[in-house]
Amino acid sequence: MISHIVTVFWRDWIVLKRRLTRYILARMVSPILYLIAFGWGLGRNITMTTGSYLDYIVPGIIALNSMNICFAALGTPVNMSRLYHKTLEEYLLAPINAFSYVVGKVLAGVMRGLISSVIIIFFAYLFGAQLKINAWFLLALFMNCAVFAALGLVAALFMNSHEEMSNFNTYVLTPMSFLCATFFAPSQLPAFLYWIIEILPLTHASYALRQSSLTGEIPGLSLIVLAVYLSSLLWIGVRKMQQLQD
Amino acid sequence: MLELVGLTKKYGDRTALAGINLSVNNGEVFGLLGPNGAGKTTTIRLLTMLSQPTAGSIAINGLSLSHDGRQIKAVIGVVPQHLNLDNELTAQENLELHGRLHEINALERKTRIDELLEFVELSDRKNDIVQTFSGGMKRRLMIARALLHRPKILFLDEPTVGLDPQVRRRIWELVRHLSGEGLTVLLTTHYIEEAEALCQRVAILDKGSLIALDSPQALCRGLGEYVVEWEGEEHLNTRFFPERSKAAQFCNSLAVTATIRRSNLEDVFVELTGRKVVER
Ligand SMILES: Nc1ncnc2c1ncn2[C@@H]1O[C@H](COP(=O)(O)OP(=O)(O)OP(=O)(O)O)[C@@H](O)[C@H]1O
Ligand SMILES: [Mg+2]
């Protein structure tokens, strides 16, 4: 089973490796824009009770960026491979179990998420952010990547067209990237909206990244919430893979 | 080797396959011949577990498809009708991926990949991205991929559709070679010549039902090995004869000019269904 997970991961790695430089360059663009707009531009006029606004939003930017990268790493490619290129058949025809495929793919998505997060952290320091990176921060980052890679995979297995995939992006991911404690604390919002946001995974990723990087505390509850999301999504993904026969 | 009993597949109210019974012998090249929509691909998809039968059972190599899926996947090789190679990988990487998924160890994988690329004449394109390949090259690479894990039975769904005559001949040669090595092959086609050239036995499929099953020769013999054709008032008239002399005799007795030729699977199909396999 491990060897199959490695194989599934290996395929995505060699594809990425071939255009790694281009990939890294492209991943620099939006973090730099976020840092300029919200860190330098907007942030200069915002006073926080503790620390700078830049320190506040960097964990949020990491959370939303790794969400988008990990979802995109699996969402459209797997959806296309199932519906259009039919390359998913290669895995369905092979004597491997669905779990190996799902885990291998999710790890490949996590890899991309981590690469782009390293880029943001690098620029954040360059812009003068003061976050502390510790094991809990890395765990929270890994979990966030895995949750959204798994969500991308699940969406890819359920959605029956490219359009549905992009709708999913518009109606689910984009609102989350703005509302889920990325740029401001959701407690400032009306109560009903606050409670919806409070159960979303990205909110807990932002909380966990912020808490661990600013205070060094263990973000226990948020990590548990992310773990629940991750295991549920993996389970749904494996079940769906097993039932892909028409 | 392969046994289908009462195999049925329905998509909603549409019956794609209406209770097929057939068995393929070890080492045989078996053909499923039928027009578009006859149910050929449906059969292959059921045999390869990409699709679930509505009713009926399949056994491959003594294993039941519904219970021993994993073991069966290890002994079948599949070349689907559509091209499904990974376009972002090179030829060699496509094979490498397949070899890894089938747990072939690194050493054997390497020699086997080189051997098969040689076999399908793609050694010189080994490190090229598959995206840059022609249809015929992709098809050949798919055959190499299907053979990599040394399957006991090979499924080829329309292996030569859309290919020029030269590449088609080349693929026929590959199939003959494999059959000579003892591999069991089940292929589907809607080309009469292909079924006649390759298959020891042919099942004719029409609208999801099996309407004939025998060797191409026996099917033609059943009809009469010789055909006399002559222009009628509205359409071409045909009549079948078991011997050439009888056909010639009949020819001479006609008032109009007529031709004699050997019968083929097309005639069998037309006689059984009143239609042609490929509408012209
Ligand atoms: N996924 C599906 N959903 C609904 N109907 C389907 C599906 N797949 C096949 N069919 C129907 O099943 C019937 C048999 O199709 P199949 O693809 O097996 O034909 P075929 O013999 O392979 O034809 P061709 O020569 O065109 O490849 C057709 O009527 C087709 O419309
Ligand atoms: Mg078909």
C-alpha cells in the first residue's frame, strides 16, 4: 500500500519537477500583491492592540493561499482526468486500493501547498513580519493543505463538468478566503454569520496558524476541527473512488 | 479463460447488453464484431470492472469478477477505445507508472519497458512527452502499457479505429505475434477485414444481443461460400451457393450480367440483420 501511495505521489512530482521554476515564479505573484496591498498599503493605517497588522494577516494569507493552491492542485486536474482525459482509468484498472490513490494524491497536493507557503513566509519576512515558526504552526499548515487537497479531490470525483468545478470555486472557496478569519476576526460580524464561519475549516486554519505563530500556544481545538474535516473528506473520497463504476 | 453468463447491462431504460453468453478459450484471438452502439465497449468495460453489470456473471481465469477483482486486475491487460495515456508524462514514464502500479520490481520494470518500447517501435521516442505523439503512436504505446505486467488476457477495444492502413497492418502483426506467444486476446472491431484477418472465432453483436458465434470460415460456410450478385430493379440481389460450380451455373442462367465472389462476414451480418455493419 505504501508503495502505491508513493507511486501516485511520484507521478505528480515528476510533472511538477519539470516546470518547477515556472511554478515557483507563478506562486510568487499573488502573495506579493497581498503583502503590498494589505501589509504595506492598508496595514499602515490599521492599529492593532498587539503587534502589527502585517503579523496579523500573514497567517491568514498563508491559510487562504494554501487552501487555493491545494484545492486547485487536485480539483481541476483530477476532474479532467476522470471526465475528459480518462487517465483516472489507469488507476481504476490497476490492482491498487482506493485509499492509496486518495492519500497519494492528497500528499501531492500538500506538496504544492507547502512550496507556495514557503514562498509566502520568505516574502513575509522580507516585508518585516515577525512570526515564529514552530512545530504546531507546521502541523496546522500541513493539516490545512491536506483538508483542501482532499476537498479538491472529493469535488473532482463528484462534479460532472468543468463548469460545476468552477462554480464550486466561486460559491465555496472565494467566500471562505475573505471571511474565514484571514483578514479580520469574524467575531466582528453579525452573530449568525459568525457561527457559520466558525464551523468552516479555513477559519480554524487561520486561527491555528495565527495562534501558534504569534503566541507559540498549542491551537488544540482548531487542530481537532481540521482533523475531523480531513478524516471525513478522505473517507468520502475513498468511498467515491470505490463506487466510480457506472 | 473467460466466461460470460447472461451478461446484461442497462442504462436507465436503454439496454446496452441483453444477456450475453460466451466463452473465450485459452490462447484464442476472439473477436466481437458489431456496428456502432452494438455494445462492444460496454462488454469490455464490464469485463474490466469499469462498469457494473445489471445482471449476469463474468469469470476470468477461473476467478469470479464480483469476488476477486484485485487478482483479476493483475491478469488482464486493457487497451480502451479512447486514448487515455497521461499526456503530461513521457512514453517511458507512462510505462513506468503502470509498472509501479502493478508492483513490478525496478530491475524487471526497466528491461521490460525497453523490450516493449522496442516491440512497438517507439524506442527512439522514449523520452518524449506523449502529447507530441500521433494517434497511431499513442495506440501502440497503449498496447505496450497493457502488456507490461504480463497479462494472461488482453482486451483490445477497436485497436485500429482511425488509423491508416499501414499502421493498422502493423498492429495486426503485433496481435498475431502476441497470440503466437500464447496470449489470449479479446478484441472488438467494426471492421470486417480485421475480424477475418485476426480472429479464430467471432461473435457478432447487434443492439446488445449476440446473433452469431463461430469461426469466420464457418460463418461464411453456413451462408454458402460463394455469392452471386446482380442488379435488380431496386437494389442489388444476392444469392449464396456452397460451391463455385453451382454459383457459375446460376450466373449463366441469369439474363443480366452477374458477378461471383467469396462470401465474407459482412454478408453474414447483412443476412442476419438486414443491415450492413458499416453504413456506406
Ligand atoms: N455511460 C452510458 N450511459 C448511457 N448509455 C450508454 C453509456 N455507455 C454506453 N451507452 C449506450 O449503450 C449502447 C452500447 O454502447 P457501446 O459503447 O457499448 O457501443 P459500441 O459497440 O462500443 O459502439 P462503437 O462502435 O460506437 O464504439 C449504446 O446505445 C450507448 O448509447
Ligand atoms: Mg465502442
